[in-house]
Amino acid sequence: MANPTAAMLVIGDEVLSGRTREANAHHLSVKLTEMGVDLREIRVIGDDAPTIARHVNALRAEVDHLFTSGGIGPTHDDMTADGVAQAFGARLAVREDARAILEAYYADPGALNAARLRMARIPDGAALILNPLSQAPGFTLGNVHVMAGVPAIFAAMLEGLLPTIDGGAPVLAWSFRAAMPEGELAGPLTALAAAHPDVGFGSYPFHRGGLGSTLVARSSDRVALERAAEALRAMLASLGCTGAAETPPA
Amino acid sequence: MANPTAAMLVIGDEVLSGRTREANAHHLSVKLTEMGVDLREIRVIGDDAPTIARHVNALRAEVDHLFTSGGIGPTHDDMTADGVAQAFGARLAVREDARAILEAYYADPGALNAARLRMARIPDGAALILNPLSQAPGFTLGNVHVMAGVPAIFAAMLEGLLPTIDGGAPVLAWSFRAAMPEGELAGPLTALAAAHPDVGFGSYPFHRGGLGSTLVARSSDRVALERAAEALRAMLASLGCTGAAETPPA
């Protein structure tokens, strides 16, 4: 059975301009890999509601889960809820459960001004994603999970969300850090990959302490993976490349 | 006159799986912003030729320049040249100028094996992008610039490429780091943004040393930008928020 699939949509002019170094995509990719969800694509786009709606509709049709980050704060450039509501043709309005969360958070009743109330706007039909840090919630609408861009808040929201999502067979990996350039391993590695169709093989050059290659074998099938690791070890030995640092599956 | 536009396509299973933390997108975004090229979108996809071809065709039609990174090494999982050639319907074969570069690099003639010769495969009609580090070249085909994924090589290729591309009016930015939460600035900021249509305003929360907001005004028009900065300063003063750290345009 194939693993569930996912995509991510990062929303923020500040990422495209280089002002902000994006971090949530890497965090999400590690978490999804651990639980056997196959992340197919990441997109970064700007803070514009029609653009957001277009990409939400393109991506949600292609995968089981679409995760978004960014653009759900109180300021005029936070357009994600508008874009997602537009994508679904859903009404977007302040919802009482979201307002109650914010009312409880802001001790001074005057503090919940019009700008902050923007963060209680939830599309009709959505379920809230709780925010244990600054309280303003995200939401799930259909297969789209809308979360904050601030990394600590994104991570906290995700921690609550992921246990509600079905995972797949986690992908296990064996990794070999070999002191031999990719160009000398590539031929035998291609043959080996062809002989082990249930295992994915990757090769990544490194330059620290001389030119070398990290060879990675990945599979959800532990038996097939161990067979591939054995074959990789034999291949390196036959090339006279000994002493590769091996990292077994976690 | 509108600035030239760009998109980036990052190609690599290792980024989607979380094995590798992507760094080239941020580097490119900073460089493009400096030269007044408007980066509209970044996509990260896996090492699969038909998928690469599909995204290359979607993005190259939307922007003036498409930059790719990753997937041009010697191993079986390096599929970018195949995908780009497929997108253009161009023949992909070892080209003599690219082969000559590799022959000069590998002192031992036996070292230029079949795997390494894959890196001399260039689509018909493409111009080479030189690689001053490990020599294996990238290429430009139409408005698509194909570069390596290793960050040092990507940066070196880009350094040679960018001077050949027309820039636009660089976007200048004033930034104010204010000790006031976004929710209290958002209302006045919305009004200010409406009054300065030639300037883009962004707001980014921070949590270090208490809750605060970085307000950023951006424009290619220096006069309009200075007017907006003056108005932002007055707005902060009227809210009793003094002592914001100001960063003028570079």
C-alpha cells in the first residue's frame, strides 16, 4: 500500500525577498518522513489572496494533505485565511470559538481590537488547530492545514496536528559515508540500484576532509533494505573503498 | 516599468525527505532582491525527469528567468538535464565543449568514465554556465538556468551568471524594530499602507527580549520610501512607542 502524500505551501513575501530564512519546511519534512508520509512538493509564494487560492487548489488536488505556514497574523499583509477561504468558496468570518480563545488570552478586554480579531476569522466548515503559545489558532479545512509562520508556533501547532493524521510505513535509511568521489561510484551504484528495485538509492557529494560521497539506501521494507546495505558494503569493498562510516536506520 | 521576474526550482529527493537542509533558495533570493529582480515563487520537487519537465514548463512560462538547483551530478539519481531537455523537446547528448572542460580537469584520462561523462550531456541549443570549482558545467536553455545543488558550486555558478542578466530598480527597505506587539500596530499600519500605495509594508513579530514587531517599508522609489518612513516614525510616536531601532536602506 502506498504511503499517504503531502505538499507544503509557505506563504510570505519576506521569504521571497530573502529577508527571512525559511525554517518550517525542513522541520515538516523531517516529521513527515518519520511517520511515513511522502512529502512530494514544497512551494513558497507571496502574500496575495488570489495567488494563495490558486496554489491551494492546485496542490490540495494532488496530495492527501496540504500544510501551509505563514500569513495568519493580525496585520494587513496576513492574507492566508482569505486565500484559503477563497480556494474553497467558503465564507470567512469571526467565529465564536476562536474569539473565545483570544478573549481568554487578552486579560484587558480592550486589547482584543479589530486587528487581533482578524485572527479569529475562520472559514466555515474548518476545525481549529490549537496554538499553545500565542493562542491565535490555525485551522484545517478539507485536507488543508493552515498554520503560523513563526517557527516555534508552527512546530507547536504541528505537534498537536500530526497525531490526528494517518501515517504510512516509515522510510528507513542506511547511510554510508565513503572516501571516494561520486564519479567513481556512480557506475556500480547504477547497476546496484537496478538490481534492488524496492530500494531507493541516493548519492550526495561532500567536500569536508577530501572529496567523498554519502550513499543512502532508503526503503519501507526492512528486509529489502538490509539486503541492499549488504550489497552496498560489498560494492565499496570491491572498489577498494574501505572504512566507510555507516549509519544504520534509526 | 515593472521589474524582471524570476522563479526557482529546487530539485532533490534529499530536500523533501529532510536529509538535506536547503540553502540555495535563500542565497538566490538575496542576490535577486539586490539587483531588482522580483522572485515570485520557489518550488522544491523530487528527482524525476517527467516531474521536472512539467514544473519547468509551468514556471518558465510565468516568469522572465527560471533558476534551477540540484540534480546535475554523475549518479543515476541526477535527472535534471533529462527533465529540462524533455521540457523543451531538445536532444540531450554529450557535447564536445563540455567534454573538453572535463577532460582538462581529470588529469588521468581513465578518470573520465561513463558516469562522469553524464555531466557533459547538454541539451541542444543551450549555453554553458561555467563552474570554477569542480568544472562540470551548468547551462542556460531559453530562460532556464540550470545549476548545481552543492551550495558553494551553486553560488559560484550564479556569480558568473547574474552579470549577464538585466536587473531592475532595486527594492529599498526601511526597517523599524518596535517594542510593541503586532496586534496594537496593525490598525494604524493598515491605514498607513492605504495612504502610501507606492510602498509595500510588512510586519514581522519577534519574541526576543519581549514581544515586538519589525515593521518594514519597501519601495523602488526612494522619495516615496522616505515619505513612508517619516509617516511610520510619526505613527510609532503617536502610539507612544519610542526608541524603535531603525535600519535605513542599504
